[in-house]
Amino acid sequence: MVDRIASRSNETSLSRRGFLASAAAFGGGLVLSLNLPFGQSEAAAPGEFGPNAFIRIGSDGQVVLTMPYVEMGQGTYTSIPMLIAEELEVNLKQVRLEHAPPNEKLYANPLLGVQATGNSNAMRGGWKPLREAGATARIMLVAAAAKRWSVDPKSCRAQDGEVIHDASGRRLKYGELAADAAQMAVPERVTLKRPEDFKLIGTPAKRLDVSGKVNGTARYGIDARPPGVKVATLAQSPAFGGRVMSLDDTAATAVKGVRQIVRLDDAVAVVADHMGAAKKGLAALKIEWDDGPHAGLSSETVARELEQATLGSGAVAQNIGDADKAIAEAAIRVEAAYHLPFLAHATMEPMNCTVHFRDGECEIWIGTQAIARVQTMAAEAAGLPPAKVIVHNHLLGGGFGRRLEADCAVRAVQIARHVEGPVKVVWTREEDIQHDMYRPYWFDRISAGLDGQGRPVAWKNRFAGPSVIARWLPPGFKDGLDPDSTEGAIDLVYDLPNFHVQFTRVEPPGIPTGFWRSVGPSHNVFVTESFVDELAATAKQDAVAYRRALLGKSPRAKAVLDLAAEKSGWGQALPKGRGRGVALQFAFGSYMAQVAEVEVSKDGNVRVHRVVCAMDCGTVVNPDTVQAQLQSGVIFGTTAALYGEITLKNGRVEQANFDTYQMLRMNEAPAIDVHIVKSAEPPGGMGETGTSLIVPAIANAIFAATGRRLRKMPVDSNVLKQPA
Amino acid sequence: MAFTISINGSPHSIDVDGDTPLLWVLRDVLGMTGTKFGCGAALCGACTVHIDGVATRSCITSIDSIEKSAVTTVEAIGTTASGARIQKAWLDHEVVQCGYCQSGQIMSASALLASNSNPTDADIDDAMSGNICRCGTYVRIREAIKLAAQTNTKGG
């Protein structure tokens, strides 16, 4: 999605001269500024240099990287410094990371374009520019040393944060050279290390951000406590689009510790000394709501509208050959319809935002994946120019796409405008789940034609759902299509001679939708990998062998499929009630195959026992992070497959807390084996791949165990229950 | 009304309604933000503290119920033998991702280890299934508890 839009143009325009500049650091030292591919930052005029990342080498030798990618558990704060340290020849511990502020004085350049961390793009975007920046700084430091010693730079080398002149035995630390280095010319070109020379990249590295996370000292947005802060919680219209009709706050204002009630058009907030008083006050409010125009909305109405939309013509996402003709002439025709539900993000840290609205200025404390978006939208809500909005970013207690949105910052500003002094607005879990920006509901109508041997000769998929990109990044939506909605539905790894995919954008009324971990593929991979499994079953062929025969053009896909099959014991007998399911994808720049082993009980309950992942994600920067992210993605997707469903009734969300919106827990967690295929290709994304693939792997395993094909998620145990 | 409770060995006086959950006293009144808010209904375990050594959800524990009991939070769990071992195992085994739920995970795990020096998988399931982790660190949490238990039995 976002970064694909960026990288398409960066590939042709990437000129080092345009992407690096140097300057003397404030207080002595070297500053390199660079532009990391990040959303649509190339929206700046051609030739205009809009840096969004800075490397500062101080006179103490400390290397500080200020960059736009944020840490939300995915290990970026460890793997990104590895890229710089590798080429700069410093110890990993010498590199420190800072959140990029949108308006810190030292970096007066306004951050251009979209500043956001999402779509597994940090490592993919930073892979080349950050290594180039490290190499550039090293060359300039070596040049500074050579000049001071009056020797040829070629006779000097860099090692462990020092420049060394072997012939004379002289050495200088980077800190001693940083100020001089700033006066050296930025080299025209740099040569990057060959993979076999990597010292850090590919070696497991301890995470740099964890010690504060085991003793309670790590600070998340919700932990912000500016002096004098009050705490507020809120009730928003239960029905999307509704309004406050009447409010009786007599009992609420009588609660000890409650300071103020803020009434907005569509929400009421209780401001108090602490959250305990705010929640008690909220419970004591008597609010009557006008449910508004979507009062009758239900999941069924949304689904019906999508089903209807796929019968009409949509925007053609990809067409090869003549699918209609080939299906009509095929020996066997297969048709199916798939549904995917709305999902909430349920980050462990509930939504929150602290705002101090004062004379002509607004200060914000938040944990966000998209700090510039927060600044822009908060400024609009505050009626201030963006430069008057100061945003302090924090660690994120989970992102998963939810913190790419700025709706909570906007809401907090609306409340803070009525409050004297800083106020921390904290969503209860119920508000967090009932006022999310949901993973969309999607509907797919899909068909295929098989030849006499069961091999697919044609594939046709018509699907409908919203375009998150059209709202979030409008230029990304063109001619009825966007790259996120179709990722995983087109450019399949399989050989399909006649292929037609079309998308119809349908925005559900009232309910807001957003990015959710594994975005487009969270929908498309479930559909395509379930349907390929259906084709294999129709052809009465083994699910792995069937896929394998279609991978002539995809050797990397074949390699991960073979590896997953081998490591999972594919084909070996299982006890009754158990089954193995396979799924295969290319998404986020990485190839992966998974085999899930499930057990279905007589009452239809599903237990996922083991998941084997085989992955080719190109060059592995930090193997430990790859393993952790896959375990994480698999658990996240397993939760969605087994439990994930937000339903609408009477215009409102029916789920509210972890009792009605269930999460996978320790006692249900499968064993997860990760196997990595060695590769010298550029790194692929990691944070989301496990999530999209596990859902069809589980559904296919359930089919293997029971013969029941689940075309609607989540798993419905009533469908799987055996008759008594 | 005013209450005096013992937190991490020190007395604290607080003037709040008696039904105020301990979680908000810790976080908002005393500024001890290591204990996290996740659900407010004892469904996720993010707010877990020890009360007289027992893992307890502070989001549903009213301040007037504590009386003379000793409250221990994640800020001080490293001063207990089992807490220090759990924290070390968490770091050695790279358990943490976003980290938000980990205060609660560590409090549940250290209470388990303090009462059971060699927990089985079933013991770990029993003690830890009340703690949700959205990043899915369960596999490593299980391994880290076993790692900490090993150093326990070795007298480490």
C-alpha cells in the first residue's frame, strides 16, 4: 500500500546526490540528513530536498539517528541501527534512536509528505538509504582523519568507531573527527559491503528498547503526565453518526474528584482528578442519544450491499487472457462466495491522547504511527496552524494500524478546548472497541475453470469493500483501484493462463474503516488460498502437490512451500479429528508458506496445535526479530480466525470488552516453528506476513480434519459440531 | 475519604472514594505508571499487582479493601527473588515486543514462580491465561518462565 506508491517512483529517481546532505551539528559534530522512502514524500517538487531522517555524530562519538519509523513492538529500533552501524563501523550500542519530532528546533525542516509507520515498510524502505548514509559518514570521517594526518585517505581504515592509519599506528575516535568531517565533501558515490562481509546484519541482536519494558519505566502515550494534568474519559454516540439529545450530569458532577463535564455534539466527556473518578462520573451521566441516520444499520445490510455490488461491473485490477470464455469451456467449473468480518484492533494500550490547549498553541502527548498526520489533523481541530501544534511521540502499546489514525487526537483536542490546563483523554476498553476504525467487511464472488486433469485454466474474482487508501491517502486511489485493496488478489504466484480480478469500492454507511495488521492481504490471501484449496479438493489432489504444479514461474514460492511441507511432516498420518492445512503467499515483499495443524472437537471447537512457517524474506537483518515477528503475526491471525468478529446491530457495535471480543490466550497458543530460507535479495516485510497467511492455513486444516469448507470467518463451531 | 496503604514497602496516604480501583490510585494519584490499564474488568491482566504476594487485578480491587495488606508493583518486583529472576529471563530470552502488557505478565509470572519453583506447562497455563498479549509473545513467555525456574532450582 503506502510504500508501494512511494517505491515505484523512487526506483527510477533515486539519486544519492538528492538524498544526502551534510551540515555541522549544533554544538560541534557531523549531521547527515537523508530522505527515507516514506509514504508519498516524493510529492515534494522535483529537485527539492526534503529530508526526514538525520544522523548526528557528536563530539562524544555518540551516533544519534532521528527517524520517522516508530517502535511498536516490531523491533525496528534494533534492526534500523544495525544498518547504519554495519557501514559506519561502530558498535551497535553506539547508535541511539530518537523519535522524529514534527517540529523540534534542531531539525527545523518541516517533514514532508506522509509520516507513518505501517505496511511492514521500515526495513524495506530503510535498507539501502540507511546503509548508504552509514557509508557516507564513514568516508567523511576517514577523509577528515587523512587530512589531519596529511596522508592518503586510502591508507586509512575505519573500525569500531575509530579511524586508523596502520602505517603510522595513529588512530582517532569518531568523536574527535566529527566536527572536521562536517567540512568534508559528501562523496559522489559509496560502495556498500558485500553480504559475505556483514558483521552485524544477519546476526541475532539483542533488542535495544526492552529494559524499561520489564520494570515499569517505559513510557507509553497513556503514561504522559504533564504537570497539573487531569484525566478524562468519554462516551461517544453508541450508534455511528448519532448525537447527544439530552444530558443530565447532576449525579456525575457530585462524584468526588469530578471537575468538569464537557458536552460535544456527539460525545460527552467527564474530566476528573483521576480515571477512577472519571469512570464513576461517566457511569452516573444520564445521556439520551439521537441515533441518527444509521440507526438501522446491521452487519447483514452491509453484507447484502457488498454481495449486490459484485454482480455489477467493477474496476479491473488485473486481466490476463479471457477468463469468462475459458471458464465456459472448462471441463469443471467451481464457484464460491467468501465473507470476511469487520475487526477491531484491540491494542493492549487503549486509545488515549493528552492535550494542553492554551493561548494560540496546542501541545500533544501521544503514541502514534503517524505523527505528522496527528499534527495536521489536530491543528485543524484546534483552529491553529500546524506549526503551533507540538506533538510528543511515545512508545506504542501496540499499533496494528490503529495508530495510523488521528481520530483520537482530534477528539482529545475537541475536549481540551473546553478544559483549563492539560487533560489526558483515555478511552475505556468498551469505547476503544466500539469506536475503532475497523478492518473492513469484504465479500468475494470467485469462480474457476479446471481442465480434465483438474488443473486451473481460468480464475475470476469479483470483490467488494471499502478503500481505506481513498480516505487515508486520496492520491493513492485511482481509476477505482488502490494498491492495498488488491494486494494478494492479483499478481498471484500461480500460473493461471486466464485471469480476471475486479474490485468494486463500496463504503459502508456510518462505520469507519481503517488499516489492520496485514491490510489488503488479510482479506485477499484468505480468499485466494482457501479457493486454491477448494480447487485441489475438487481435482481430488494433494493440496501441496496441486499448488506445487502451478509454481513454474515462482521458484522462491516453491522453495518455501517445499520447506514447510517437509518440516511439518506433510502427508504423515494424524489422529482422527486432526488435520493439516497449507497456505502460500507473496506479500509485503516476502514469500511464505505455512502449515497449520488443528484439532476439531465433537462440539466443533478448534484448537490450533502447531504452525510451521517457511519464509524467504530476502536478506535477514536481525534473525531474532524475524522469528519474534512471525510468532506474533501467527498469534494475531489465529485470534482473528478463531474469534475475530465485530458485528453491527441498530447502528452500533455489539462487542465491548475482551469477554465479547475474545483474544487468543496462553493456554490456546500453538507451537510455532519458523524456518528461514537463506537469500541475498533485499529484505521483505515481516510484521504482517504471518497474520494474513495463518487464517487460510487454519481454514484449510479444518477442511482436512472435517471435510467442512469455511467460507466465512471467524470459525463457527456450530457449523463444525457433530450431530449428537 | 483518606486511606493509608503500603506500596512497595512505603506508606501512602490517599484521599479518594473507597470504591476507587487501586489501578487509578497507582497510576493517576501516585504517578506510578508501570501498572497498566487494559480492560477495567479483570479480563486482560495488564493491571496485575501483588497483594500480600498474590497476583491480583488492580482494576477491580477497591482501595478500601486493601487495609493492612502489602501492595507490590512492577516498579519494585525486581527486589524480590522470583521477580528478579523473571525480569532477567525476560531480557535474556527477548520476550518483549510492544511491552505494554509485560508489566502484568511479569507480575503474574513472578507470583507463579514464588509459589511454584518448577511449574509445568499446565501450571503456566493456569497462572498466565488471564494475561492477554496482543503481540503474541506467549511462546517466549512460556520458555522464559521455564528458564527462570531452571535458575531457581540451580540456586541461581
